[in-house]
Amino acid sequence: MPSKIQLSKEELRENKLTRDEYLTKPKIPLVVVLDNVTNSYNIGAFIRLADAFAIEKVIVCGTGALSISDKKMKKASRNEAKWVCVEHSDSTTASLQTLLDDGYSVYSVELCQASVDYTTVAYPAKSVLVLGNERKGVSEAALEMSHQQIHIPMFGMGNSLNVSTAGAIVLAECANQIRKLI
């Protein structure tokens, strides 16, 4: 059996853009809106995901929004915030209204009566994923502004996943669909 041989940093970067090229490269028109997500590690994880999928931006909403210099967030994001557009907003609904006015379709990740399996949705080229607070989920106001509520089917005994884990699953599907459209 072959042994595991790790790639060097140079080998990993071999087929990647330079840092200057990456900063000017158009991102895919996908926005993540964090509706009162408060955990530094979760916010940092979303920043890292945004970089991994080269999405347009992350909007951190809520009056308790963390500073981009928060140590825990920097650790979780592995300092990738310098490559990602991260905005802060006191109001989720105001941010969503701006995105709706710009022609985005909004999908809230929340298990509720009207939600559908996230894999059954055909995400349009300009999409927003709303993910909610670690305990309370997506706010009612954000749910009402959404085109669709989506959920991840759960086959075990648990009813939910950590918000950054759920975000990673849905973000991968949505980003891959949008990439095929543009």
C-alpha cells in the first residue's frame, strides 16, 4: 500500500492564482448572510468557506457582530479574511432587502413546515444563503423574506447540525450549481 505523501506548500499553490490575481478575480455571485450568529469559531469557519468556494461575500448581521480582529475568529478562519469580503450589518432584514433589490434569490437554511431538501433546489446565479443563530436559528423576519426555506435531511437521531457544518454542506451544493451556470 502506498504511503501518504503530503504535498508541499509550493505544490499546493502550483495551479492557483497569485494573491494579486485572486483579489481581482470575479467571485461567484453567492452571498452568505449570518443572521445573529454569535460564535467566533462559526463566523471564522464561514470566512474560510467563503474563501474556499470563492464566493462574493459574507455579511455578519446582528448588534453583537464580532470584530474581524477577534482572536478566535482569526484562528478559525486561518486569517483568510484578508481574501474575503466580510461586511457587518446591524440588521439582517435591511441587508436582505438590499440583496433582494439587487436581484438575488434568498434561501434560508432552517427546518420548518415549508422547507425543502436543499439538494432539490435549482439555485440561480445570484443566490443568498441565510444561516441563523446557534440556538434560535434563522429569525422569523428573515424566513419571511426568503424565496425558499431549505433543510438538510437528518437520518440519525439528532435533529440539527452545528451552523458552520450545515453551512458547509449547503454552500458546497449551491456554489457548485452556480459555478455551472456562469
